[in-house]
Amino acid sequence: MALCVAETDEETQPADVVGPVSYLRLHKSRYADEDLGRWAQWIGQRAGEGRNVFAYFTHEEGAPATDYARTLMELVTGNQ
């Protein structure tokens, strides 16, 4: 079982952890580096507990999802 945490410009669901997998739907129109840093810390904590985390950014045309994903991955792994 996994809990999907969804974040939009209007709301963010609680980032509770249920089971060994977490699924993030990060669908805000913009993410500042500080926002991504908070998610990276959250992901790092879950990974440290042996949990898998899958994060997906909004994928509408023109959205900078790949840039956000790259930055988040660099923050989580420390490869900046």
C-alpha cells in the first residue's frame, strides 16, 4: 500500500507515510529552490528509513518539469 501526496497551487495534502512506498504528485505551477529543498529533505528521510519514493512533476506543455526533477534529484543525492 502507498499513499499519494498531491501538491497543487491550491493545496497540499499531508505528507504522511503509509507502507514502504511514497508517491508524490508535485503539480504546482512553480517551485522555488527552497520548495524543492524541503521535498528533498523529506525524500531523504524516507529513503533513510528504507522506503522508496517516486516523485512526479506536472507534465503539461511548457512546464519545467524536467528542470525541477533534475534539481530535486541533485538535492536528494548531493550531486549539485
